[in-house]
Amino acid sequence: MAVPRSIRLFYLIAIELARKYTRSLVLGFCVGLFLSFLFWKLYPVVITPLIHHVDRVGIIGDFTPSNLPQSIQELISGGLTALTPDGSAKPALASSWEATNSGKTYIFTLRRDLTWHTGRAVTSHDINYNIRGVTLIPTGDDTLTAYLQYPYSPFPTLISKPIFMPGLKGFGPYEVSGISLQGDSVKSLQLTPVNLAGSSPKDYVFYQTEAQAITAFKLGEVNALEELSTSSGLTNWRNVSIERNTKYNRIVTLFFNMHDPKLEDKNIRQGLAYGVPDLSYERARSPLSKTSWAYTTTNVRQYDYDPVQAKKLIGHTEIATTSAQLTLSTFSQYLDVAQSIAASWTSLGINTKVQVENDVPSTYQVLLSAQDVPPDPDQYLFWHSTQSQTNVTGYVNVKIDKLLEDGRQELDQTKRKVIYADLQRRLVEDTPAVFLYYPTTYTVTRK
């Protein structure tokens, strides 16, 4: 079959042009291929945010899918209860509850308008808390009974922890649309809003160190960083907003080893407390969070810097007549604070050296570290004499033990407040530890 003349003419012209411009065509093909590859690589980082705004947030720390930061968990799902700013429990998945049997039985009524991200309704049969000494029995799709081995008044705050189905499926405002792992650790996590008009997807990228996170921010890999301990690396960076946040759920504390002969005398511990210089953070006045419903400073001793009082107290002790020396153990992030305290104590006549640790030492004299403060004022784990693993000072006080026992069994919040006011007063007076300050973190956002 004869080929039409017009097609043969087009073919001959194409061959001639190809011969004449071979180098240009090859170069154009290579450039096009390179640009296509570059577009594919840059699309997630640059192009996508321009077309569809995505909040790309850097998180510092090593997390697994089962222990993601609380703020991220709460975006994906929720608990039977939620927490108010003062640490009280409020309705969430459970619309209401009541405690019976002297606080050993809790009956929960669940909301009926919530669905998992799979589309299935959330029922009492899905509640999968694994709490020692607690048995959960569904008594209907929207009712659940919890049987406790012992009365435990903080129980409603304990079940504020979000619950999940396999695959990180929840019933919160965002669902997991992608996750990348490196071994057991989360490398990145993508969240997509569920029926939230105008809400942006969120991409979280996890970094082992703050230095890595700051470098990633500068390179444009993320447009925000959360929970930085310092903003010094980005203070002079252009088009950056820096927000300072006070962490009221954590207290940087001086722990005294109550088994050390040099620290057995309460006057010594109080003298050292008065010898702590003013620090550039918000001072903590008790073991409870400042925001807690049970927090009080009424009749609670205040250890503001007072070298005269410090010398007076220490001067009446045996340590003042000996060649006193203390070792203050701490971690690298608190080194500057530890050195400031050590210098102040040395000026009081107690030679103090600082020792940097990588982990909590099995033995120490004084330890400068941070302690997370639970939302409920119950601090049985930290100060009761039976808690050898978590009572790091080895503190023993019969009256404190009784207050801790009563506080976690009393259901009436007004009565609990009286108990914990007494606890704060007695504990701060006895000084097994000095509660120094609430630490500061920084959130950095690209404008």
C-alpha cells in the first residue's frame, strides 16, 4: 500500500532536522529527564506545600508507634476522659461516670456519636486499657464498668490516655495516612484531617538530636520545631517566629540521698536549699504543678536565695566543723545550672564538685534532674517509703506515707485538697528534695 506523499514529506523533514540538531535534541532530552527527576524529589518538600499547605513539624526524640508524643496521640484518638488545665478529668468518649463501692467500682456511659476512622461505631467492647489491678467489663454497647482491686481516686485521670485500634486507627480529628519506620522507631508520620474544613495535613519528622532538627529546619525540610530546649541556633535566623513555653508538667529538682550521712540532718538540706542562687526560670514552690487544682503555697516554706540563712542553718550542723565536700551529679543539659549551684554552695564553705552522668546513677549525694509531674496530685510513687524503684531519694516518713495513702483513696476533691495541702507543707519542710523551677521549651515556626 502506497504511503501518502504528505506523510513521506513529513518523515524526510523530521530525519533531516534530527541529523542537523542531534546535539540539541540529546541535550534537551537529558535536561528534561533531569528536571523530571528533580521535580519528583522536590515535590514532597517544596511543591506540595505550595499547592496544598502542609504543616511539616520536626519532633526531637526516639518514639515508637505505641508511644508517640501525647499531643500527637490526642490528634488521632481520645480516651474515656480528657484532662482540664488544672489536671481534673472531664468527659470525652465517656459522657459521664460514677464511682461506687467506696471508689472500687466506676460505671461509665459512652457517647454514641463517635466512629473509628474505619467508619465503625466506637463501643464499650473496643476499650482496651491494660491497667494492673483493673478489670473492664462491657455491660452494653455504650456502658462500661471498671472494677478496681483497691480504691483509687485518680483513676479517671489515668484513663485519659487515648485508645487505638490496630494500625493506629482512632476516632480523633486526624487519621494516620502514612508512617515510615527505621527499625522500631518512627522516622516520619503523616496525618490527614477528618471532616475538618480548612484544616491542613500534618507531617511529623522525627530527629534524634536537637542539632539534627535545627539543621533540617534551616534546610527547609520542616517549617516548625517543637519542644526545643534552646533557641540559640535560630535566634538570628530570618523570617522565624520563636515562642517560649513554660512546662508546668515538669520540675527541675535537686534530690538529696537520704541515706548519705552528710545529708541526714534536715538543717543541712534546708541550708543548701537557701544556698541555691536565683535562676533564670519560673520558680517551683512545691512538688505539684503550679496549674494543679491541689497546688498551694499557703504555709509552705519558701527557699528563696538567702546566703545568711543558709550559713546560719549549716553552721549549727556537724558538717560545718569538718572538711565538707559534696558531689552534685547531673546531666549535660543541666550543667550550667549545676555549676552555678556548686559555686554558691562552695562559697558557703561546702566544697562542691559537679559530675556529669549519662544515666541516673545508682548512688549519688545530690542529683540535679527533672521529674515529670502527673496531672493528678497523687505522688505515691515518688515519696512513699515502699516505692524503692521510683522513690529515688530513699525518703522515709510515716506521716507522709499516711497522707499519700489517704489522698489516693479519698473521692471528695475538697477533702483531697486538704490532704495535699498538708503533704506539700510537710514535704517541703522536711526537704528530701528542693523543687527548683519549671523548665522552658521553645517552638520555632517559619513565617
